[in-house]
Amino acid sequence: MHRLRSGRWAALLVGLALVAAACGGGGDEGGSSTAGSGEVKDGGTLNYGADQEPTGFNENTSSDNGTSVLWITVNLYPRVFHAQPDFTVKLDDQLFESAEQTSTDPQTIVYKIKQDAAWSDGTPLSADDFIYLWKNQNGSIKTNDVATTTGYDRIESVEGSDNGKTVTVVFKKPFSDWKGLFTGILPSHYVEATKGGWNDGLDKNPEKIPSAGPFIVKDYTAGQSLTLVRNDKYAGTPPHLDSIVYRFLPDSTTQPPALQNNEVDFIYPQPQLDLVQQVKALPDVSSESHNGLTFEHLDFNFKNEHLADLKVRQAIATGLNVNEMVDRTVKQFSPNSVPLGNRIWLTGQPQYQDHFLGQYGKGDVAGAQKLLEEAGYAKGADGIYAKDGKKLSLRFSTTAGNKLRETQGELLQAQMKEVGIDIKIANLDSQKYFGDALPNGNFDICDFAWVGSPFAISGNRDAYRTGGGGNYGQYSSKKTDDLFDQALGADEAKAAELGNQIDQQITADMATIPLYQKPTYLAVRNTFANIKDNATSEGPFYATPTWGQKAA
């Protein structure tokens, strides 16, 4: 599973372009065609081979803020604006009449909900749902687990009128990325009635959760599958498919055989070399790959006694050979992949500046050892540094079964051994990793990917803000916090400048290590149409109502 850059999303989308596509069973890279476009008929089931199982069903919490959740809930919970494949955003005109800024002083946004928009249990979609989301995500309820407070914490009031079908939002501080708010709008009447409420009320029994989207959960068998069926109460144009079955295949090696054996019709995995080659050999399967808004990175846990020392974090970044890691992993199937030197802006964006690779990531063993010795560490007879009788031994954690990330861990382990740092591999299944280890800080060095949407500065904020829901390593910098606050209300040019200042500060503090921009990979059986890549956080699932079996 990828983590969603809730507030981080914004910065990633703007200015990026889709890159080369590979289409057709065994097709060559290049071109811009999409997998399975064409006229469709109504009815039928699509089986999707999901590489991760959902950790819960409230995408707005830090424990469920991942694509394995969003790619289900995007079919259930309304989003005023949807991220598009060209990195713009588009109003959901199936559920909303309009969303417009009516004043700049104070900044005021008026949303108009369609009169017939309702949850599947008959409760109207209304201002109550907007108010609930704002109150629970603005940071005022300290016991709430929230992925991000960004934007919501700048709102003064949310009020309803016109029987709840008009929502007026007034800001106390300007917020330029307002179109990134009110995504994952929950059925407030249902959540408030659950025992677990905001934090835990949506963890189980998804078949009971009302939907205002095109599909609704019919059943869920943990460890096996989840089935979505058409929501007959949906106010928009009905979807073509009767159902979508998410079959959980967490081991990446099982996905091509599942396609070959007709067990699944569609996969959207994190690409691996063997997987890509096997899929290309399959007849009647089309595939494509894009560079989008996802980037791989390493995060440090600042609560670890060794990693609390800046020089230790710098030593790891100095001894790390990012080029070798890229060459041995992602570049095997994505030849244009290169190391990344910025966490806010990605390569290909006009705002991108390198603040990392000029000094770090070159495999400088002597430089890394010098930093450790300056920090008071001494090398032992076993070649491992120690201080005050404690060996410099750290855990590396990532998602078990993801061969590419497992290889990255093994490379880090080997590279750090040359430096004199002991790395122990402690990988976990995705539910334990994303649902427990990361949000509870049970790691030393972790490896995962952030996935963006069209709002950059606001999207990154809670991954680095003191106390932010996506700030799993508990990094804290007043300067970084202040720069984000300035950037949230800035114009585009100033936001670009401040975004780079933020990244410079994160590098100076060595809070995380950017590795590389990650390609997406989509493969679908040719009997289906209109399943198109969307290299943002919403993935291809932004347009499930258009999916269908090809017409005869």
C-alpha cells in the first residue's frame, strides 16, 4: 500500500506530466494509448487483484490513510473534487451542483449539493456531513486520529442552509488549496451512532456502512476478498458493472498467474521487474506505465536513541548509495528512473530543485564514518560502531511480500554494513505495517511511498508538521512548521519558493531520505474497457462508473 499525502497531495500534481506507456500483451514501451478503451455494455463483474488489504474504512485517519483504503472508499464516500489523470481537479457533478469562492475577505466557499444526493439508507447527503468532517479533522478534538488537519484548521465556520443542501465555509486564514478539502465525506449519522466513532467506528463491517457513491460494499472476508455492488440509491449515472471484487494478492509474484488463470481481470501493483516481464507475455492483456505523483523514501524515527542524533542520520544518508539502489530496483523496468533530490517537488515539475543529491546518497563510506566518530561512536572488533556500550543497530521495516522494497532493504543493509551500522530486517504484512507500526512509531527506519494529488504544499504539510498525522517519525521543527504556514496562503510563485525552503530545511534536519519517483503500472484483460491510469492518489478508481465489459 502507498500512503496518501493528505495535505501533501497538492504539491505533487501541479506541473507534472504523464510519461511513456506500454500497451498490449508483450507491447513495447512508448505511445500514449490507455488500457481497454471502448464502448461497453451493462452488467458483469470485474475481479481486481489488490496487492494490499484495507486497514479500515476511514481514509481520513492516519492508520487508514492509504491507497488500499482509498481505492475502495472512493466508490462510497463523496469527494467534492476528483483528481484527474492530467493532474487537474474536476467537480463531481454527479453529486454537486457547484463549489465556488464567493468572497476573499474573509475567504468564503459555497457548496451546493444536488437535491437528490443521498446515502444508501435514504439519509440525505447534507451540510451535516460537511460539518462533521470539519469538526473531526480540524485538530480541536485531541483524541481524534487524523491523517491531516491542513486546511480544516484554517476554517472559522461551516454552516448549512436550504435544508442542508447549501454549505457555506468561511476561513479565518486564507487557504489557496481549498479544492483539496472535503474529500472522503463520511455518513455522519452512521459514524456518530457507532461504538467506535471517528477513530474506530468504520474499522469493521463495511457492508453496513451507507454509501453515497456509485457502489456499496456487499461483503468482506478478511484475508480473501471484498465485493462492491452497484448502489441503486446513487444520485448519479449508474455504473455499467454489476460488481467489482477485490481479491487480495499481497505477494506480488501471484498476480501474473492470477491474470493468466482468469482469476483476476485487472491489477494495479507496485511494479517489479519479473512481474512486468510476465504480464507482457500474456495474450489478451494490455498494460501501461506512467510516472506520476508517487515517490519512494526512507523515514527515520526520532524517538530512537541513535537516530535522535543528527550526525547519525547524516551518516546514513552519506553512506547510502542511492544510484545503486535505483539501478538494482526500479531502473530494471523503468529505464528513465533517477534518484530524487526533493521531497516537495518531483522531477519534471518546474519548481523542482535538488537539495539532497549534491551532498548525500553517493555511498561515501569514509564520510559516513567520520560523522559517526564526530558523534562519539567507535568501531568495535566486529566492524560495527557503538557508543556508551550500545551497538549502532537499527531495524529496517517495509511491506513484506513486496520484492522491490525487500531488495531495497537488503541493499541498505549491505551498504550500511560497509559503514559500520548494523541493519536488521523487520518487515511486516501491510495491515500491521500501515495500521500499527507506522502510526504507533514502532520502527527505526521505514520504507514506503507517498502518493500525491493536485495540491502540493497543503498535501505535504502533515507529513512534516510537528504532531502531523503522517509524521510517523515524530520530526519537529518550528522553522519547517512556520514555512508551511506561510506557504498555505501564498500565491503560486511564492509557494514554489517556500516549498523549496521547506525541503532545504528537511534536508538540513535529515528527517527523511528521498529515493526516487515511482512509476505506476496497470494491466487489464482486453475484454474490459475504460480502465485508465490516473497517477494520482485516486488511481484508476476515480472513474469506476465508466468501467465495463466491451460491447460485442
